Amino acid sequence: MNMKSRPQTKPETGVSTLAEVARLADVSPATVSRAFNAAHLLSPTTLQRVNAAAETLGYLPDGLARSLRRNRSMVIGAVMPALRHAYFASTVEGLQSAIAKHGYTLLLATSNFDEKAELAAVRSMIRQGVDGFVLVGTQHDPAMLALLRDRGKPFVITWSYDSVLACVGFDHRRAIQPVVNHLLDLGHRDIVAIMAFLNVSDRERERLAGIEEAFAQRGMNFRPDRVIYAGGSSLQDGRNALRAARARFPSVSAAICANDLLAAGALMECAASGLSVPRDFSITGYGDLDIAAAMNPPVTTVKTPADDMGRMAGECLLARLAGQETLDHIELTTELIVRGSTGPAKPHPLKETLDE
């Protein structure tokens, strides 16, 4: 059925009503209400007709009134450590796409890896009435999780797997170990780890623990002085860290970087220093950002499911808000992507003698 023939203009008051949309679409007011509150109950044809009438009249439903009726704000809050790192940006995109399908809006804040800033952002969002939260990692101000529980705000952790907290993540300790084994299989023994946020990131601490475990499983010890603190996660931080590593350990042959940006910076420093990668030096990253594949040579790295993590976290949180059965602990997989930045270690006569 077509919309009734009538002038398709906005009312003189400039504010259209639900009843006017219903008349133009030739449906009942109840059908218009369902179109904006339970669209899945309508046929695609009817929904399209209502939406067309609403657009013609410039009609917008009263969001506050709907929120009061539902006891929902239809807003999800998310606090990310940063957005300058594409890992978290991809997670946000996945999250937003998942919740938008159900009529929810995303309210986003960043903490810059500061627990107090994260807590302040969560408190502000609670005051604004958000329905639930998506967070990153398991390291938070102790007051924050207690606050969320006291206020009855469901939340889902991303980027870490936890057996207690509701989460969509993966095991960083397990994810990094194929990197170590790959380098050891190539004959590297003089290896450093370049880390960015060990003091504020449970994810990085788990990766370092994974490196230590992988060495121990091969009967070797990864000493604490082999950890190089980059102080940040920029390309320049990666360059500076590799320069420091080579100054401290002149015979170092490989670097395990906490992320792809540090790895790309380390690769640039090798080029500036006249080191050929992978002939003279091997470098690995973590995350599989676009920059990893675009470097020359492309960086061996760990592929992490950033986008899927956000999407699944959104779906999990909405299911919890609806009182539906859902998995509270979802563990995703990672994959070692071997590229041109890693190759066999050069023979080291003195080292071979010492090992015998």
C-alpha cells in the first residue's frame, strides 16, 4: 500500500507528531511506535514506509521518553586506553557496529593508561545514565569494579581473558610463545624484548611472562636485563629502544617488540644503522596492524582479533542487558604471521664455543 496522497511537507509548527507519521504512512500509531521501538516485529515493506514518512516529515522520536519507558538510556559506555593505537580503534568500530544494529549509541572515552582517569570517565558515564560498559584489560582502580557492581551496571572486559570477569579476549601469554619458538628455531639466542607499558598494562606483563615461559620450556633463561623499556609506543620509541638494546648488548641478533609500531620503529633504526633485516637482525611485532605488512621487509607478527573482539563484546553486553543466556568468558585465538623481518641467526663462533 502506498502512502496517502497529501502534501509531503513538514507541519507549520516545525514539529511533527507520531500521529502525523501514521497518517502519511497509512498505518496505525501503534505501528509507527513499533517501527522505532521494536522494528524486528514489522515487515520490511511496512518499516520502509514508516521510515520514509518520518523522514519526509522530519519526525524524530522522543529519545528521553522512550528511555523512561524502557528504563534504558540506549547508550553503551566504553573506555579505551587510547585511540592513537589502531588496535583499540578497531575494537571500537566492531563494538559500535554491533550495538547500532539494536538501536544503541556508543559513548566513548580514553584513559591514556591512567586508572584514575578511567574511573573518572566511568563515574561520569554512570551519571549520564549509560546502560553498560565495555572496558579493556583486567587492571583497574579497585574502586571501579565495585562501583559498577553496586550500581548494577553490567560490563564486559576486552583484550584480556579472565576466568572470573565477563570477558571477550585471549591469552597473551600463550599468544607470544610461538614468536619466541620461531626465533629460537631460527638459531637466535641473543634476544631482547622491547616493551612499552609494562607498569600499566596487564596485557604486556602477560606477554613478558609468556616470553620467559617459552625460554624456560627450551631449557634457557630470559634475564630481566634483556627487557628494554621503550617508554612509549611510537615509531621513534621503537628506534630509541633498539638503539639502546644494541648499545647494551652489541651482539644482539633479534628483538621481540610489544607491538607493531615499536617493531616498525626498530626496523627503521636498523635501516639507519646499516643493518640488513633479516640478514643481520630479526624483528617481530604484535597485533598485525596495516603498517606491519607495509614495511620493507614486512614484519613477522601476531594477528589479534581486535574487530571481532569489539563486535562480540557488544553482543555479549546487550544479551546481558536483555537478561538472555550468554557466555561470560569468550576466549579468542591468535595466529603467528611469519613475514620477511625474521631469518636465520648468523653463526657466532665465540657463542658456539661457550655453549659447548
